[in-house]
Amino acid sequence: MRLNISETFRPLLCAALLTGTALGGLGLPHHTASARVATEATAPQISSVTKETLSNGLQVVVVQNKLAPVVTTELNYLVGSSEAPKGFPGTAHALEHMMFRGSQGLDKDQLAALGARLGGSYNADTTEDVTQYYYTAPAEDLDVMLRIEALRMNGLTLSETDWDKERGAIEQEVSRDLSSPAYRYIAQLQSILFKGTPYEHDALGTRPSFDKTDAALLRRFYEQWYAPNNAILVIVGNVDPTATMAKVKSIFGPIPKKNLPARSAVKPAPAPAQALSFPTDYPVGFATIAFPMPGQTAQDFAAADILSDVLSSQRGALYQLVPEGKALFAGFEFAPKQMAGFGLALAAFPKGGDSKAVLNNVRAILAQIRQKGVPAELVEAAKTKEIAQLGFSANSVSGLAENWSEALAFKKLSSPDDMITAYRAVTPEQVNRLAAQLLAPEHAVTAILTPEESGKPVEGKGFGGAESFASAPDKPVKLPDWAEQALARLDIPAPAPEPVVQTLPNGLQIIIRPAHVSHTIEIAGMVRHNADLQEPQGKEGVADVTEELFNYGTEKHDRLAFRKALDDVPAWASAGAEFSLRVPSAKFEEGMALLAENELHPAFPEQAFQIVRQQTAQEQAGQLQSPGYLFGRAVQAAVSPKNDPSLREATPKTIMGLSLNDVRNYYNAVWRPDMTTIVLTGDISPEQARTVVEKNFGAWKATGAKPNVDLPARPDSKASRSHVPDKSNVQNTVVLPESLGLTASNPDHFLLTLGNEVLGGGFSSRLYRDLRVKTGYVYNVSSSFNWGRTRGAYSVSYGADPDKVSAARKAAVNDIRAMQTAPVTDDELTIAKSSLLRGIPLGQASLGEIAGEYLHLVQLGLPLNTLDIAAHAYYKATAADVQEAFRKWVRPDDLAEIVKGPAPKW
């Protein structure tokens, strides 16, 4: 698979900008969606909003959103690392961890057990300005979620003993992030651009400062800043606003307000130009130029956001470097904090390529923009799209909560819709003035991130997610009465609404899930395929080249004209073996016509082919030597027989040997309507969906027999060891994998999923308890099963220091054996069932998740109501059933061990 460069660098950049597991970051909109299905066309049920400030100063926003029987709470404390004591930059982050170590009326074991039983997702993140705590769970459990947050706001335990234990975990997190070249780059960049301000240090913190931190320091910070009058509570979901507000008053109202300290000012002085360089483990290099930019509360933030959109547009001058063959990727990222921010122009070059030439090209383009401005039509397109983006926010419970939190806590607005007025007021003249002011070379920080050599995997002899919080209880936990009463019942959730499923005469399958909650429609589709089986011998890499060429226009529109057509709708579309469309419902037909044009009539121009082929070969040359790729390949090789189709590998030679006819032949063989499924969700009726899909895709015909795209069954793998050196890592990444004979159609996979919830499913799991809490061997650990139509796999993954890799493995294997030698306890089974059963409705809380689940089930050949089948299987399963499934399918002696990073002490 060809490296997606933008998606390689962006998540790392996001992760570097935000300490917690919820990656926020670059001011880029998040587009998830969710809804409760209606089968008739109805008027969208636009979310209602209720706001009130309690007498103690707590700001509360309740957004009723009837997408699913789910609710999200986000408690935003208006304090972050910018208020940390001098010399202790990670104080806010450390306190965030300690918020999961118990409070008066709810100890750490009870909190961990509650988190598991709720069955949703709960976590936190720390930024320079705001610390957020969020839960998503069944709406019926809102009272429990609110009581947890109120207890933590008013009476955190903060014992020295707990901090001594948590200190080790947070220092391992520091080691993990220091293994990321993107993190090290962003941290140094921030120290330069924000020198002398509270933003000079990011929220992560440092090992030396944590070594000096004690519980008394954390308590002072907590007592100063964690108060109702310094917090905003956002509640979004299928709740009654009046009853919910009354509940919030009852639970939070008695908490007294506090006198808050004065806040630190953030006024960065323009930094002189500097040049940086970093070695990386990426398969490609990056040339970057960073500039100071406004923060989210600045008067010209909207203009800066539009400028960023224009600079990152695929119709813009920066991206033009890609089709010209001068860069593998080019774009612009905007990283706004509350009171200041920075922008980052970046372009990728092949390993061993001319970084100076790429950097000079970026410089020249930015200089031209600074001097002459940007096209007015791109400014208008960016404004239209930013405003249209806001219409999609109602399609997601957690996404809508995030949008409200960002608007109120970070941007200091009264509503996310306030940005509509701000965007509408932006003019091309404003954007050009800002570009002339901000893109000043005398204040730019340039950097070259250069790929370095990694050693080949080293074989050894065989032998016979994210933040993580809380501690795992190792005995049954008695919950407080209010929690026990709320969570005592174990019920099978109501079945999800059934979608409408139709098949066109040409074999194309349509799955329609109406969700009338906004004036938008979201579409996801796939062509079932397998490049490992469908690429001709000697033509490895043709799939990647074909996929990339979908970006180069259609038979009707060239690349720029097609992008303009999408902007004019506006619509967001991508084509290929996996394709998607997001569009306002009033423009559904126009958007669908463009998607079909791109999917069924790609241009595949000769000149673009020559460039894409060269770029793909260059990227693959670096990929073949990158630690990440070598690590993934070593894992695959450990569970697959020699010459397995999954081990086929493209090389620069096979890629450069391709012709445009090879691309066209591959497209004609793989893209078939009878291998294609399209899922349509949102403000649409089944009749309208069928009519528009058939109009645009109905004439598509398949020729010849349907291809086989399922890999052959494989034998059981055997134990082996392999080490992939990675000089950039200070911590090891470890995977213990093995193949399984189990396939998706075997109902035993429900029992294994239930057992895995006990073994490795979260903060209350056995692996977490034994590998992190009791021993401190790892920072994070998880286990997972994976199954397809013809083969399966099992693996344990963890991050550990080199001297703890073997001990962690031994402990993990002991826990796996224990699943086979004795039944899980009644308490463990109850918690696992509660977690899985309560978690099922959460899959309805995002249109993206709904569509993704349908496509996943189609890929596996399973019925679309598989989650309902799973619920009944979980409910009736016994501890003996789980034990027998683990004994039958899992082979602890056959687990391989693949390690990336420093040499482990085997």
C-alpha cells in the first residue's frame, strides 16, 4: 500500500500538540456523524440548546440530540499547562492523571470498575489552556457520569502514595512521546516561537520536573483552579434538557465557587529566523517552514483560518508542487492555541532527495503569496466550505460536544455558530494583508526532517492506544449505592434500526440508513478487492499508482476543474477502491454526480501517470527501509507461511516497470459494480437514494466472472523472535502475534471477544493490572483478535523499556494461560458483559461509525444485524464457555515476539 504522506505526518503533529489521547490540534474540523434512523423522509430534528450558569459559576450547556440512546459529557476546566508553576511544566498533565486515582466517595478501584461497566469511552486531555474530561455512554447512565465528575471536582484524594505510582506511568508516557520525531520537532518549534511565554513548554512535562513534583504541589494547583466557576460542562445526547439541567443543579450546585488567581498573559515576541534539522524514522523527508499566527481568541482568527484553508487547498500553489513532480506531498497546517498559534508549510521529499530544492520551492511560493496575495475565488471557496462544515456537526454525539467545548472553552464564543458570522465577514483583502504580515521570512523557523537508516530486522531463536489512567482492581469492587443501583441491571440493548438494503440490476448493493438530524448526507462505499491477489505477477505497486491517479481529474474535468466543481457544491469527495462523499442534502444530486464521475470515469492522464509512478517508486524506496514498515512486515511474516500472498511486496523496480495500460487493465479488472457496496446515511429517503444512485451508477457494467478476493486459509504459526532497530525510539514497541484458524463466521469469536474484555480490554483488564499497575513493566498494553472470511489472528501489544520487554512478555503469557486453566470470576464476567452490552448502542452515535460498521460486515460476509446477534451471545455466555473458547483457539506457546526500537534485553 502506498504511503499516505499527509495522514502520516498530520496525526503525529496532532499528537505532539495535545498531551492526552483525544487528539485535537490543528483547528481542522472533525467530521464524524451519527443518527437514529427514520424510514420516512421527515424534517431534520435540529438540535435544541439549553444554557445556564449556576449560582456557583458553573457554565452548563445541554444540547438535545436524538441521534442514538447515547450521551456525551465534556467537563472543560479553563486551565492548562500555561498556569503551571515555574519549573514544573507538566503540572496540569500530572493532575489530569491523578483525577483517575480516586476522590472522596469514589476510590480509584471503584472509578475503574465504573468506567468498565459504563461500556462507553472515557478519557481526558491537557492543552496549554484547557483540561478536558469526557465520557460517552448510554444516555440512561447520565446520572452516574455527572456524579463522577462532581466528586472529582470537589474532593480529589491526591495522596502521595498514589502519585508515587502514577509518576512512573507518566514518565513512561514522556519516553513514548520523545520517541516521536514529530513531537521533538513541535516541542522545539514551540519553544522558539513562544519563548518567554507560558506556551514555551508544551503540556506534556519532563522527567526531571515530575521527579521534583509531589502531591502537595498538585493539590495546590487543584485547589487554585479546579472550581465550578472555572469550568464549562457540555452535555450532548438523547436527553431531556429541563430534567438534565435540574439534575446538574442538584449534583453540582452544592460545590462552592473559589477565588481564582490572575491568569498569565501570553504575548509572544516575533522570533528571529532559525533553521533546525532532525533525523526521523519516516520513510520520506519533510521540509517545513513555520510562522507565528493568531490564536483562537484573536480578532483576526477567522481570517487566519481562511488563509490556512487557501494555503492547504489542492487548487493552491503549494499543492501544485505535487502534480509538477517537485514534492511527494505539499500543504499547510494551522495549529492555533487559545492566545497564539503557528502555521506550518510543509513538503515531502523522497529519502535521499534534495531537501534544499524542496525548501526553496516552498519559500518561493510563500514569497509570491506574500507579495501578490491569494486568488479571491479560493478565499470564497474556503469561506463557503467552513460554513458548510458546521452543518455536519449535528451528525455526531461526541463530535457535537467537542465542537461546543471548542467554541466556548477555547474560542470564548457563545456558540459554534458564531463562527458563521466571523467567516462571512472575511474578505480577500483581509486574507492578503494577513499573509503579507505573517509569512515574513525574517520570523520563519525552517526545519528539515531527514529519514535515517534503520537496520534490517534481526531474528532471534524461537522459544516453547494512548493515555492510560486509573488502576485495575484485583478483587471484586463494591460500588457506591448510587452507582450500584444505576448499573445493577444487565440488559440486552434494543436492536438497532434496520437499514434498507437494495441491489441494482448490475449487482451494486445499496445500504440506506436515513437519519434526519441535519441538512446533510454522508456516503461511504467500497469495491471489495485484494491487491495481494489481483495485482499481476511482476506488477506489484499497480494498485497504489491506480489509487493515486484518481486525484488527477476525470474524463470531463481536469484536476483543477474537478476540485473547483467540488468546491462550488460544496462537497467533500474521495474516489478509489474506498470512496466517500459528504454533501449538504440540497446538493445531493450534484455531489453524487461528481462522485460517480470520479469513480467511474477517471482520466488517468499520461503526464500524471509518469509523475505518480516516479513518486510512488521514490516513496516505496524509503518505505522499504523505514522501521515502521519493517516492523509491520515482520509481524505479518511471523504469522504467515513463506510465499503467502500477503507478503507480496512492491519495489521501485516493479513500480517503474508499470505502463499506463497496466493501470487501466487493473482498474477494469478490479472496479466492478457486483463487488461494490454504497452506504447512504443522513437527510435522505430510501426512494431518493435509490433513484440518484441508479441514475449515476446504474449503467456501470461488469464483465467476466467475479474475482476471488479472499486470501487462502493458513496454517498455525509458530513462535519466533525479531527485532527491528529504530534509532529514534527510546522505548520499545512490542507485538506478540499468532495466526488463528478461527474465521468471522464462527460464533466462537463472540466468546473470545467477551474473554478479551477481561484479559486486555481496558483499565480493568488483567493485562493492565499485571503489566502496568502491579509491576510497572509497561505504560500501555492491549490484546486483540482479528478475523476475516478465511483467516484470523491474535496479538498482545505493549510499550516497554528495553530491560522490561521479556518480563512483560512472561507476565502476558501467564495471564493468557490463566484464561485457559480457570474460569473468569463472576465479577469479571459481569463487568465484561456490561461493558460490551452497554457499548453496543454507541455504534449508533456516529453516521461514520454506522457506515463503517456496515461496510466492515459486508467485507466479512456477515449479516448487518451482527451486533444484535453478538448482544445475545454475550448475554447468555458463561465463564466456562469463555474458558473453553480460549483453550480451543489461543496457543500461548506459539506467540511470536516482534520488537521495534532499541535492542531488547532478551
